[in-house]
Amino acid sequence: MTLRTTPLFPAFLLAVLASGAASPPAAAEVKHGPTLAVEDTMRTDISEVLVHAPRVTLDEILDRVHRGEMRRDSALRDQSYQLTVRVVRDTDGRKKPVLVQETVDRVYMRRPNQSRTVRLRDWRLKPKKDENGEDKGVSVSADADMSEEIVNFAFRPANRGEFKFRIVGRELLGDHLIYKIRFEPRSALDQFNPSGLVWVDTHEYVIVRQQLELKQSPVPLFLKGVRGVVIERQRQGDFWMLSRILARMDMTIPMPGYGRSFDIGLQFSDYRINAGLPDSLFAPAPKGARK
Amino acid sequence: MSRLACFTLRAFLTAATLAACLAPSLARAQGAPADSSFDAYVRGLSDSTDAFFGLTAAPPDTAGLDSALAAGLAKPPGAATGARVSWKPSLGHRQAFNRALGVTLGANVGLGASRGWGRVNGWVDHANGPDLWLGGGSYAKRWGGTEDEDFSYTLGLSAGRGWSAFDRDHFDRLFDSGYALLYGNDRNHYYRTDGAGASLSFGRNGRWGTIQYRNQLESPLATTASWNLFRAEPAVFENRAAALGRASEAKVTLGGRVPRLPVTLEAQWWGAGGPLGGNFDYSRARFAAGGAFPLGTLFALLPQVHYGRVTGDVTPQNTFYLGGGPGLRSAEGKSLQGAGAAGACVEVLLQDDVLHALHLRQPPTFPIQLSAFAGLGATWGHDPVTGLALATDANWPEAREWQPEVGGAVLYRPGIPQPDYFVRVAYAVPVGPGNREPRLALSLGTMLSSLHRR
């Protein structure tokens, strides 16, 4: 074992721990102070390994993501979930945020083209009526498309040419390798289209999270910008399913009832997947039944 | 102290090692996902989202939802299969203004959906200038997928009496009517059409095409309205006479984006006469290309080119027009015409608001952008006396016919009617020989105006 002095702060900390309580200097010729103990009697050599396999290219990753999303979509036969839509105003930090409206629906979907939405809650801070005296609120309609295009739109073959992709990070978490891929509009005139950062789990090559941003507002006259668009998925059994879509809007002029800054949030919860939804859920209404 | 620190460190390492080894099996035993570090990572990202969005991201109160669901499911489900076709008629209004027809007001009614049995439209207008009734009907039926990657095609049939502008490459009914109504700045010329047509449009993955046929009698219209709201001197008073005759014309359009490049190509061809019959015999072709390349983070480079050529019968309604917004900005709008037209332009656009880019203000409500451009354009085959185009064998302009220019523009993008429309005030300076004057022009349109679709 050898001892030597070092100016490095972490080493200094270790040295303090190794040497015990420091004693005051006794004489000028005796050097005291922090020292570092280095273990040099045990050695480990790790031999270099030449990797012959080609590194997966970005194109291959994009292809695999598309195939992973297609595979996920094709394995879904039916699903039901609870959809909560929430609008919160005054989210620019100047005032306390206020919930303006919240609707909760139960949505049922079954291939090839069946869907049903059951309204469970419709709450508004200031209810409005339409010309027929009916409550005017958020209307939720769903088709049987379970491909979650909002998550994977940039990776679809029809749109991929519109975006530039680059890998901005890789993270190894347990036995999961996560790719962080950034995309942005390829055309310099499409800066009002979304740019984004996606997290791809290479286990199944599905997108687990996406953050979007708009470099320019699509309608600068009314919409100042959109901040912090977050799209999250969560694992439901064997599937990664849409969990939340959240966005913060900043307007150029205050919108009646919503103010100058407001949030829109969609939460998808309580999934039932491939549970075999009964035909009775989707049966057409008998003639004369009230819709 | 050192013993305590060592013990703490060792205990932490031991616990972490045990956790790493045992977590998967524990998780599997509990039926939870196997990858705790991965789950923790995803959960951590989600927590940061919660912190940012606060109330918006909070889970909903579930009280009362079960009973509401039971009550909702007890009701009949309604027709929930597929897309419902609405047979309720939709009504709309139509309006236009130009010096040939005056004020044109009308209405349209539509029925059905293009993806179902098809959509039928009917319309009727009255033009108060010549006291003329116009009207017609159309039918559209669409097949194929709804997504961009799905191949889809649309069949269209139409018949009726209508009107059109000479410049078939650059005419916008809404904006040109607005310019004419407000201050008489309308340099289009108009003619009447009577007949029928059919079209088949198709597209997939950012590529599109159209095959059209029309058989229409084209007849001239005279000027009937010289007024405008601001009582300005009209830019053009006379409505030039169209060549009278029946056009039996086929048209093919192909366009699309180049893979991996921010470039769009467009090709169009019109053919009349020969086996198609009719009074006119011509072939008209036009090609255009444009792109938008980023130059760093602040600028964009926007090159565009176009070329067009008519052979055979050259009529006022099938010649090429140049000048004004699209094409040569240093020339008055549609002041150059010919059996051939070509042009190129390169523009550098400041992507950001100019004051924000100079760190003089925050991202503003009304972002003002700047651009600088250089271009040149030419038409050939025209008769300088009548202003009407004549047939020519030349496929390319002579060197003296090119009109180069440079200039700059101040731009504002309001986001309406389309996100990529700019209000542009351009100052164009002619370059080279000749006594052309610099020109200040206001226009509304896309940056790549040579293209009809991007």
C-alpha cells in the first residue's frame, strides 16, 4: 500500500474517511494532512472485445418502431377505458389555476369499426346552454381506431419523410434499452408543425413517452404558443396504452371563459383490453328509441 | 466517524445489491412488471409531468362514476357501427367580385358524404354586372383509406355555367375578389364557361395526381363594374376578350415530395383538340419545384423554379402570366404573358421574429420576419402590339428576355387562412439593362408560390 497526497475533492473526502480524525500539525518537517490510500495489490484486466455486429442504424430503429407500433395495434381486438377531459384556466402562474370543466366518459371500442361512449360526468364551472336548452359541453366521439396515431404520427411511413430524426440518448435500465429520439420538421417552412422527443423501449420497440413542442405557433394571430405537450403511455398487461395527453396553451388575447393561458388534459385510465366486449354494447338502437 | 461512514456506505451498497438481485423475482412474485428500474424511470418522468401540470394532471374523483356507468349502459346504445352518413342538407353562401361580373352572390346546397354514397352539391349565383344567372351541380365519391399512407381516390363529376380567370396557374377566387372589391387591384381577366367535366384524383404518402377532362364552351365577358369600395383607380379597366370556342381538354397533374428532402415537384399537362375534338388544338405543360432548407437555426433557404410552354393554339385563356406576387415581383401583376414562361428565385428567410432574434424582445404576439431574395423570370412568344400570345417554336427565352431582380420583404404570418400563408410587403429592384422601376408590392400567399401544393 502506498500513500500520496491529492488535490481532488472526492479523493479528499475518501482520505478523510480512511485516515480517521485529523490530528493537528506537530512539527514543520513532518507532513500531515489529507492523504489517499490506493489499493494496488489487486488487479483486474478486462480484455477488449471486438464487436462484429453492425450497430443498428437510425433507419432500422425507425422501421422497428413502426413495426412495433403495428404489432401492438394488430394485437388489440377490443378495449375499453375511462377518458377524463379536463380544462384548467389561469395556468400562467399569475393566479391560482381554476378547473373550468371536466368530463368523464367510458369508451368502448371493438374491431373492425364499433365504438360506444357513455358519459359519466359532465361538470362545468359555468354551464352553458345551446339554442335547444341542452347543456353545451365537450363532446367525445370515438371510432374503433386503436393505433394511437397521436403517439406515433411521426414514425408512420406517410409522415416519416416530413421529419428529421436523430438519436439524442440511450439509457440502459435493467434489461431495457431506452432510445431517446428527437424529431423535427424537415422543411424549414413547417416550423409550426410539432417537433418532439420520444422515448422508445427497445424491448418491443414501442413509444412509451413523447414530448412535443411547436417552434412557431400555427396561428400566431390568436395562439401565442403551446408549452409542454406531454403524451404518456403506461403498461397495461402486455400492451403500452395511451395514458395522458397534456398541453398548456398561451393565447395572444384572453379567451372568454378560459383566460390567456389554459391547460387541456386527457387522461386514459381503467383499461380493459381484449376482454371480449359483448355484442349488446354495440347493438343498434331499436327504431324510435331516444338517442 | 469513519466507522459510521463506512458502515453506512456498506449497508447502502448491500441493500442496493440485494434490491437489484431480488427486485425482479419479487416483482414477478407480486405480478408487477419485472423491470423496477425501468418502471421507476418512467414513473419519474411522469412525476415531473405531474409537477408541471398540477391540477390538470391530477387523477379524477371516481365517486359516482360506477352508478353513472350502470345508468348509461342501461340506455340503448344507439347506432354505433361505422361512420354515420348525414342526409341532412348543408347550406352555404357564395360571393365574388370582379369587374366582368360585378357582385356575384349565390347559395349552395350539399347532400350526403363523399365516403358514403357520394356527395351531391348544387349551386346558383347571380352576377349583377351582366345580369347573368350562373349555376350547376357536382357529385363526388371517395374510396380508399382515411390515412395518408392509404391509397385513396376521388371521382368528381360536374356540369353547369360558371366563370374562370385567364391565369389558370395563379388565381385565388377569394383573395382576388377581395383586392378587386377593396381598391380595384385586380389584374385578372375573366371568361364564361358552359359545359361539363369529370376528374379522378388519387394520392398516397405525400404524392398525388389528378386526371381531368372537360368539355366547355369558353366565351368572352366584358367589363361591367369599374367601382371599388375605396374609389381607387382600377389597376386594369378592360376585361380582355377570351377566344370564343369549345374546349375539349384533358389535364393530368402529378406532384409529390421528394423522399428525404424538403423539396416538392409538380408537373401538369393540358391537351385539347386532336382526337378530343373541340375548337382549340393545343398542348400546355408546366413544371415547378420548390424547397425549404434550414440554414442553421435562424434562417431558411427557399429555392424555387418553374417552366411552362404552350404549343398549338395559344389563346388568352391558356397563355402563361408572370408578374406581381408569384414570379417576378418587380413587374406589375400579370403584366407579362406569353406562350412560354420560366423563372427561378432564391430567398433567404429569417425564421424568427426579427426583434426576438436580436434579443430585443420576448417571443411576440405579432412576429415580424424578414427575407431577401434574388430571382429572374421571362416570358416569350408574345405579341407586343396586342399583348396576346402567339405560337412560337422557341422552348427557351432569349438572353435579353430574362428580367433579373433582387429585393427584400417584411413578412407576417397570421396563421389564417392557412398556417403557411404570409402577408408580404416586398421591395423588388430590377437588375440589368432596361428602364424598369423598383416596385413595392403587397401580397398574401405561401413562400413557395410557384407550387400549387406543398
